[in-house]
Amino acid sequence: MMDIAVIVLAAGKGTRMKSSLPKALHRAAGRSLLGHVLHAARALEPREAVVVVGPDMEAVSREAQRVFPDARRAVQVERLGTGHAVSMARDALRDFSGTVLVLYGDVPLITAESLRQLAGLAGAGMAVLGFETANPEGYGRLLQDAAGHVVKIREELDASPRERAIRLCNSGIIAIGAALLWSLLPKLRNANAKGEYYLTDLVELAAAAGAPCRLATCAEREVAGVNDRGQLAGIERTLQQAYRRRHMLNGATLVAPETVFFSADTAIGQDVVIEPNVVFGPGVEIGNGVEILAFSHIEGARVAAGARIGPYARLRPGADIGEGAHIGNFVEVKKAVIGRGVKANHLTYIGDARVGAKTNIGAGTITCNYDGHGKHLTDIGENVFVGSNTALVAPVSVGDGATIAAGSVITRDVPADALAMTRAALDLREGWARRYREMKAARKAARNNT
Ligand code: UD1
Ligand code: MG
């Protein structure tokens, strides 16, 4: 195994995002940009990992901790540039002598494989990861010598018109031997358009120190950077295309792939059919043979084999749908365990609940889980028949095999096999409607004759 340390730079504010949220926390496919980078970093199994965050970025720090608990945090108090940011990791890497990989928190699609290759190419020297693009706008350009080494990285703001025409660009990702890195960083100067200490200036310093910078290249889509929301949408598009392809190759039918949106962690079984316009938020697991009908939104939910969801269903976090259950149109399920073979086919809210196997939930049933102060549980047994338009006022339980008459408001526990019914007495008046009709018609006729 290669001796690798990873530094992830995420202290930049991302001004061009025009956002109160730090750029690293903006999401693509349900995962933060930093989360994507850290997943790739973790897959490398580096000896050390350091995430550089800003002093006001507690949330970024927490996200790093959540995704990659072994990574250390370093704080860059003043944002003086990418080179300066890397020097913030020095203390954490004091005892490390292998190859250091520098990743940018805003270059999210990088793969562990490309990183491993780059580190191998650099060894104790230096290598940068570049890419060719038709639209180099905003990227640093790579200037090469005849031998193909990178002799300089020119930031766009500092580039001449001629240099701007270069299409070979800097991904921002570099690999460099630890000793070389720490010896060169203090030599960086900030005499450039932004007045920053550019990490990219290491290239010239390395060459002067007898370690000409090597070049590895990869596809543009793997190293696309995010500086504004247009580029964020580009990342989303790339990810969605990849996920759609992956899920189809794994045996899911997507009737209209371009209308289905996955999260990075969506897990889909075999022989799953997904109709058009379905959205998967984070934390979804779908079993084999599940059908998800059009216009459903699913997030933080598990759906067991053979279940049918939608059309127009919403599964929210904590929805756990049992084998063969049917969750139909305009049904919302939150934090509820729905048993095997349950049917809730129309216009229902089930939240903070358990529903036993084979129970039928009639149209318009609502678990009234919130009393304006706290949430309460509804526990419904197996083989229960819940009539249409029932309100279950939690906390409340319904025993196995009970029947609840349509239109009931259930405020007390219902024992097994009981009938529960709350209903105003029915007032039935024979012939009333006919008499009323005739009376109205007679009045109208009298009016017209005067
Ligand atoms: C950078 C590169 C550019 C490359 C591009 C690829 C430099 C000088 N330029 O430009 O050559 O083509 O990325 O996307 O490196 N950051 C800090 N502290 C700072 C400044 C930045 O942590 O003081 C972090 C940011 O959070 C970001 C990353 O470093 O994750 C890159 O910074 P950014 O300002 O986006 O640089 P670019 O202009 O994109
Ligand atoms: Mg950037």
C-alpha cells in the first residue's frame, strides 16, 4: 500500500455561489460537495487526512467529521489562498513522510483511482492532474515544456490572451512528496492578480528544486470544479447520468431515465421498475421487485421486496415499508413501520406509527401525531380494517383484527377484534328531497307568472 496523506481544502467561502451556506456544503445528488470529495479520499485509505476549514465553519467541520471521522481538522483563519491553506495542515502531518495529495472541496467528482495514479506518478516529487476542455473559463492553464513537464500554472486572471487560449487546465489536484512540499511552501509569494498565495506556484518552485512537475490527465467531467450554481447544476447532471446508467445496469427498469433523480447513496434491488418523475433523496433502500409509480418522492426510507409505491406517494425519513405493501396515490408516510401486505391506497397520512401485517387503511385516514406540542405514536395491529376518513388521535393503539367504522375519530385504545365507531346518528327523512324540489319549482313558477 502506498504511503499517502490527503489534504482537503474547504476554507474558501465560495463568494460566487451568492449563498449564506459555505460552498463545501452545497449538495449534488443529495450529498454535500465536501462529502463527495471525502468519500473518494476515504476510499484511498490514506494514512492521514486533514480537512482545512475556515474559522467560522462549524457546520463544515461537522460534515467532515460525519463523513470521514478519522480525518483531522485544521483551521485557516485568514483566507490567503490555496497555498496558504495547505500550510495549515503542516502540524497535523508533522510525522508523515510519504506522498501528500491536495484535493479541493469544490472538485467533487474525483475518483480514488485517479488519485492513486497521481500519487504513484509523483512519489517524492510532484505531479498535477490536468484535463482538456473546450471551455477553459475560470481554470488555471497548464504550460508545458517540450518534454511534457508542467513548467507553470497560470491562473486565468493572470493569463495573457495567448495563454487563455490553452485548453489544458489545472484540476487543482496535486500530489507531492511531503519533504518537498514543506520545503517549498514558505517560498510562495502573493504577487498576482488576487494577492493570494497560490498553491499552483509550487510547480515552478519544484522544477527549480530539481523536481520537474509531472502531468497526469483525466476526463473533464471527473474534475469539473464548482464556483457558481451553474457549475453545481453541471455536477448534478453528470452524477445523475452516471447513477441512472448504474442502476439500469444493475437490473432496474427506468421508463424515462432522464426524469428520475437519485442520491449518491440510493440502493436499488433487482427487477425494480421506476416510472417517470421519481425523486430519491438521501438514505433510500429499495428491495427486489418493487414498483415505484410516477411522481413519487422518497427520502430516508426502506421499501421491502415486492412493494408498490405511488403514483404520487411520499415516503419521508423513517418510512419502513414491508414486503408486498401498497402505498398509493397521495399517501404520505413518515417514521412508520408498515407491515407486510398492508394497503394504504389513497389520500392518507401515516406518521410516527406502526401498522401490522395485512391491515387495510381506508382512504383519508390520518394519524393525528402532533398535538401542537409533541409527537405521539399510533400503534395499529395486524389484519385491522380502518374505514375511510378515520382520524387516529395519538397516542393510541388498535388491537389485531379490529374494525374501525368509516368517519371515526379514535381517541381511546381499541381492543383486538372490537368494532370502534364514532358517528352522529343518521337522520333519514323519506321523500324529503322530492318535496323540497317540488316546493322550489312551485315558487319559481309563481314568480315567473307575476
Ligand atoms: C483553483 C486553482 C485553479 C484550478 C481550479 C480548479 C489555485 C490558485 N487555482 O482555482 O488553477 O484550475 O481551482 O477548480 O489554486 N481554499 C481555501 N483557502 C483559501 C482559498 C481557497 O481553503 O484561502 C479552497 C476553497 O474552499 C476551494 C479550493 O481551495 O475548495 C479552491 O479555491 P477556489 O477559490 O475555488 O479556486 P479556483 O479559483 O477555483
Ligand atoms: Mg474553485
